[in-house]
Amino acid sequence: MRPEEILLHAPREGRSVYQFTCPACLAPVEKQADRKIIALLVSAGVDLATPKTLLDEVGESLLPEPLDPMDVSPGGRAFTLDDLLDFHLLLLDDRHIEDFLEHRS
């Protein structure tokens, strides 16, 4: 498969995907692309799609979906390494877990 046969859509926010036509069955294929896949495809010569090429070549199937509320960062301070270590220590404390479970019922 040649790089020009792959369409890569990687917006700054939202879902990144790449699309191509399966050489065996000729069906359109769309796969999610993480940062490593994007870097690999770009290094192989695949161009990033623009909104115009998305509409001209494949219709709206590659346009990003609206953000799910869980994709938006909550307010408040960032979770730190110290927070993670504190949480880890709490998980090691059986008494703390028992107290937590008793208050949740």
C-alpha cells in the first residue's frame, strides 16, 4: 500500500483516525490512530488530511466526533505523583479499605 492511499486525520483535539481501502476486499477501513501510529504513518510519507480533503475524498466519516464529557479535563488541580503515591499507600492499608467500604454501603 502506498502512502497516498492512506488518509490520516489527526486533529489537535478529538479522535485521530486513518482510513484506506482494503486491497483484498475493497471495503473502506477506518482505524483509530494514537500518537505512535500517527508518527509512523507520517514518517512513511502519509500526509495529514485537511478538512477540505476529508470532505472531498471520504465524506464526513473521518470528521471528529463531538467530545464526550469524559474527554474534557475536570476543574481543580492536577493529579500529582505525590497523590499517586498517597493513593498507593492507602490501597495497602486494609483497615482504610474496610472503613471506606463500610461507609459506602
